[in-house]
Amino acid sequence: MKVLVLNGPNLGRLGTREPAVYGATTHADLVALCEETGRELGVEVEVRQTDFEGEMLGWLHGAADEGTPVVLNAGAWTHYSIAVRDACAQLTAPLVEVHISNVHKREEFRHHSVLSAVADGVIVGLGVQGYALALRWICRDSVAAGS
Ligand code: DQA
């Protein structure tokens, strides 16, 4: 099995971006964490990041066509992009929405996600460990089955 971890705008700047909010972990560290978790779970994990909405839509369309599970942190698109939501709605395999920060403790405009209604689950505020938890949930059956 392959799992895609897709990160949206500004997440490539983790580590230098508002460290008080997002922590010191860089995007490269996040890639390493996800790949290491994938190795532990026996699944291939591919992490991508883009600041371009059309590129994200293309990745989601590919995941829909291939039946690939997705862990998605859509960054600010979470709060307003109906296009990203419509692409997520086409996915057939599990989708977990992840946010590093606890968006509910932050500004009002971050409290609503247009994606959550089309996600299987949401992990918020647990830092980059949220990605590892999302991967573990997605892979729970294949690990239990030993495949
Ligand atoms: C974020 C929260 C969003 O509100 C913000 O725009 C981001 C990151 C998070 O991971 O906490 O870019 O998705």
C-alpha cells in the first residue's frame, strides 16, 4: 500500500515559520518522520508540499484515480477552498485532515474547515505527531493483517 501525505501553502517553511505556533520541526524533518513511520508500518509513504492550489488539485485527482489514501494538511486552503474540498470529495480511499496547531484555540477564521465534512477524521493540535497518528490509523488494518 502507498499513502500520500500532502501539505499545502507555507508548510514548506516549517521550522522558520512562526515557531511559537508550529514548532521547530522543519519540513525535511516532517518528511523523515512520515517516511520512518511508513517503514515501521510496512507501507510506502510519499510526502509532497506545494504553494500552488492547481498542483494540489492534480495530486488529489491522481489519488482519487489510483485509490490512494491521503493525509492532508491543506494549510490556509482548509478554511476557504471549495476547489480543494471538491477534489477531496472524489477520493475513495481514507482521507485524514491534519493540522499541526490547535486551530480552535486560534483566530475565529481558523475554526471552520470546509474539508472536515468530506474527511474520515481530523487530527488537530498534536504537532507533527498528528501526521504519524494519521498514518497509523490509515494503516491499522494492513498492520493487523501483517501485510
Ligand atoms: C495549519 C492551520 C492553518 O490555519 C494555517 O493556515 C496553516 C497551518 C496547521 O497545520 O496548524 O497553514 O493547517
